[in-house]
Amino acid sequence: MMLTRNLFYTGLTRAKKLAIVVGAKKAISLAVRSTDDQKRYTRLQQRLLQAGLDW
């Protein structure tokens, strides 16, 4: 499902001058209230350690 707060926020904040939101109020409300609580496996800590940064 693409209706998540982080994707909605990203779309709005990437707009340079104007953002036009098109959609049902209920769908937008669901997007704002929803969060994606899935754990992300980015290997960020490993990459920082390889770069010599003690994280």
C-alpha cells in the first residue's frame, strides 16, 4: 500500500514551489495517520564502520 505518512511527507517536501494534493480526504487522512513500522535492513552501521566511523 502506498498510503503511508513517510511517502506522503516526501512527496510534499520535494515540491519546489507548489504541491497539489489530489485524492479523497479519507485516503489522505489514512496516509497521514499511518506509519510503516517494518524494520529496515539498510546495513548502515556496517557501512559506517567500513568508512572508519565508529557508530
